[in-house]
Amino acid sequence: MENKTYRKCQNCGTVNLNRDYCQECGEIVNIILKRKIERENKALERERIEKQKEPNKVTVFFERAKTHPNIIVRSLALFFYSTWVIVLAIGSFFALLFGYIAA
């Protein structure tokens, strides 16, 4: 036995049998398909915005300095970058600890 799906078009009011698009006006009547298309469009928009976003200048500086041809510049960059990561780790630990104590 075949499933029959009746969908009413929100645009023109036509009842459509087993269709994803309205036979009169071409509007999407399948709400699942409509939501899927909207999610895909939002994901594409987020990706486009991320590509256009300018990276942080400090991050760009450290990325360039870590691959610099001069060994002294490269060593200093790695030292400061490692120090920064350790400071962030300690700060994150304290934030977790204070949050846990406060709760």
C-alpha cells in the first residue's frame, strides 16, 4: 500500500498529493525539505562570513614568527607562544576551580 501525503501550500492554498513543491505556484510545501534547505543556506552563509573574517593580528604575527628563517626570531616566538599557552591553561584551571567552588 502506498503512502499518500497531502500538503497544503501556504502561498496559494492548493492541496498537493505526494509533492515537495506546489503544482500551482512552485512554492516548497514539504516542511522537512524546506528546513533542510534553510539549514544548508545558513551553513553556507556562516562559512562565507568565516572566510571573510580577518584573522587576529597577534595570531598572524606568531604564525609568521614560528616559521621565520632566523633561528633567534623563531626561538623567541616559540618561547613566548609556549608561555602564553601555559598562562591560558593556568587561567582556565582557576576559572574552572572558582566555578566549581561557587556552585
